[in-house]
Amino acid sequence: MPLNNENPIDLAKSLFPLNRSITGDGIKDSLNILKTKLPNLKILKVASGTRVFDWTVPEEWNLKSAYIRDLEGNEILNFKDNNLHIVGYSEAIDRTLSFDELKNHLHYLPNLPQAIPYVTSYYKKNWGFCLSYEKFKTLKNQKYKVKIDSNHSKGFLNYGELIIPGKTEKEIFVSTYLCHPSMANNELSGPVVATFLADWIQKIKNKKYTYRFIFIPETIGSLTYLSKNLKKMKENIIAGYNLTCIGDERFYSYLPSRLGNTLADKTALHVLKNIDKDFLKYTWKDRGSDERQYCAPGIDLPVVSIMRSKYGTYPEYHTSLDNFNLVTNEGLSSSLELMKKIIKALENNFYPIIKVLGEPQLSKRNLYPSLSKRGSTASVNNLMDLISYSDGNHDLIDIADKIDVPIWKLYEHVEVLIKHKLLKSFEKIKLLIN
């Protein structure tokens, strides 16, 4: 039976129950679900133990069951009730422990007493359980049966890659991570928006740019991907976007590239300020996701992070409260529209040059009011401003910023000027207005 992936929220809900981690069956199953929406998505793998720059791909981790019971068999906690109950990458254990021994392996949040926290221990062997503080307070000073049926083994790190060819080899890069269990914003919003964005881009004819989408485990995935593709990425990527925490309905957030002066930065800032005047602008010092790898010294890719509520700043972050009360279809869909505007701005961007000396006579082309009276030119102000900056030194985004209008308000003016052979460009222009 095919999955219902017609709306972003449906895809998110189909992914939510899976127990993802940076390796293992959860991420493989999640990638296969994305492939139902993106049939051309390649699912690739890298063996455990592979050196990726200064890191090593870890062992594959899978979990069958995990629970805590009292000695009478009463169940205190079971991983099957919530994926967040287990510390990610926990090693196997099957023991009877006193409460004093057990409590050192229990994680909870006194300031969010109803929330189950998300805790991992990827690179050092450990084990543990997560529970609400309310549940923790009910535990008695007695012995408990603790079992985690998990397995660490030589296996693979899996990730998804989709290359959508365009007219040129120059690329727009979109990265998102797929490695957290059962959290709707910090995990699923990025992959869902990226999936629907890729599906939309595939349907655009005459694309100027090639598009590179990757769905990876955070940090180790970006390092692995860069280690295999860095040369081509540095040659071809002109703008890149890391998508995360983009599914709620709060203000948008922007985290710049390390230097903050790339085409990706300029385009994101232009679109954001024209759709959300209250968007939050962070600095490179606030970094914390895969932008750290893409912009690291020596890598230096033009990648920024686009979010709604930035990771680490919202109360539901890394807890069981990050659910579908927070993430909505409206939040996901509006974020998708934001990314479409960014893509259109990049595709439509060029350096226009006016082809006549002095102002062109627009009236003989029926582009200017025939009667000259007070206020009669208001309807063509943007067109005239566009012409005045079309000197080949300003691209269309620069011009839109200078005249304080969204770039999409200039698309039709550009088409008109091209139609009347008044504009030339460094490249052939094909607009994507709709």
C-alpha cells in the first residue's frame, strides 16, 4: 500500500515512529520512505571504520528492545512506548540493579517535568534510559530488572543523494539530516521540506543550475559526504542551504556562512526580510549544525542554515515535546514556499545591462503613461529604477535590495524589457515566474 505523501505533514508522520540514529535500520528505513516520493534518490553507504578527515565512521547500531521492570514484573519503562526512552547508541545490558546503581543511568528534565529528553552517546560506549521527571519521582528505592537488547557491529553509514541536472554544472546544494528519533521539528521538518522542494525542482523545465540534495546523519554524515565529494563541490557549488528545525509556525531564523558574504547569504537574507520582517539573524558564533563542516577552514563552501525556531533555542528542543503540536502542515508548507522563493531568486538572478544610452523611450513602446501629470509615473517606478541600475555591475538581487522591493516584483519587468530588446545579460535569461 503506497504511503500518503501528498502533504508535508503526512510524510513527516510516516517517518515519525522510526527509531533513527546515525547508523542502523532506522535511517535506512527512513531513506526508503523518502524514495517513495523521490524515486531517483540514491541510497549510498560507507563502511564502518572508514576514515573521514579526522573522524571514523562508527559501528552500525540497532536496537531490538529495552525496558525497566521491578522484580515483580511490573513494567516501569519500555522503549516501544517512545523511541526517546533509550539513550542513543546504548550498549547491551541485562542485569538486576539497585536504585542507586540505576539512577546514574537515568536522564530527565526537572524544568520540563512532563518531557522525555533526547540523549545520545555515539562515540563512547555507554547505556541509559530517558524518562519524564514526573515518572522518575515515582520510582522506589528497590531493585530493578534492566535490559537493553542492542547490537554494535561492523556495518555501514547510509545516506541519500539526489542530483537534478540543469543547463550548467554549477550547483545549488541542499543538505538536511535524518538521524534523530521521533522528533518532529529538530529531525523531520528538514528532510520533509527538502523532499518536497526536490520534487518541485525536478518538474521545472530549463533549469539553469544543477541541484545536489543530500539526506545524511548529522555531523558524521556531512564529514563523510565531504570526504568523498569535496573537489567537485568546491568547483561547482555557488550557493547551499542546510535545512533544519523548519516546521513550526514561529519566526524564521538565519545562520550565516562563516564569512557571511556569499550568494547563499545574500539570497537568503533578501527573501527572508521580504517575507518575515521579524526573522532572527544569528551569527557564526551561534553555529551548531552541519554548517560547521561545510564552512570549516579549507572546506569553505557557501552554505547557510535556514530554520524557523533555531535548534537549541526553543523549549521543546531535544525532548518528546517536539511533536505535531509544534510542527504543523502550515509550518512545513510555508517553509517550503520560502525555499521555492530562494530557488527562483537564484535561477532568475543575472547582471542586467541596458542596451541604449540614456533612458530608453518607454512611451513609444507603450510602457510609460501617455499623459504626464502628478503621480502618473508611480506605476512604472520599479521599472525605471530597474533600468537605472542595469549597468552590468549589479545583479537582480542587488537591484531589488537597492530599490527596496522583493526580487519577485521585478520578474515581470525583466520579461518586458527582454521582450522589447532593451536588456542584455552575461548569460541567456530564462525566467521561472510561476
